[in-house]
Amino acid sequence: MYEDLTAFEKQLAQFGDRVQVIVGLEVGGKLHANDAYKQIRDLVKELKKLRKTELKQGNELDNSNFGFH
């Protein structure tokens, strides 16, 4: 399933996992809300940078992997 994903799509899946961990830590009182926000913001920046790089290389996002038509 994951072998056919682009680098962006793999990073997007990892992004979701990381956000879940950060939110869990924040909800559990192990991470301050501002720190959680900053960490998620940084992850979004990384994701946007990778996406921009892929678009410049001509790699379009295949929406069929996500159930969009």
C-alpha cells in the first residue's frame, strides 16, 4: 500500500502520526499548548516545503490514493 506513495504522501502520513503524538502529549499535560502549536506549525512548514519541491519536479499528487475523484 505505502510503496506506491510519493515522498510527499509518505511525509503526509507521518505528519498525521506526529500530530497525534503532539496532541496527546499536550492533552496529557506533558507539553505546553504553545509548544505543541510551534511543533505542529514547524511540521506544516516542512510539509509545505516538500510539496513545493515535488511540484517543481513535476510530481502531481495522485488524489486517487486518498479517495478523491
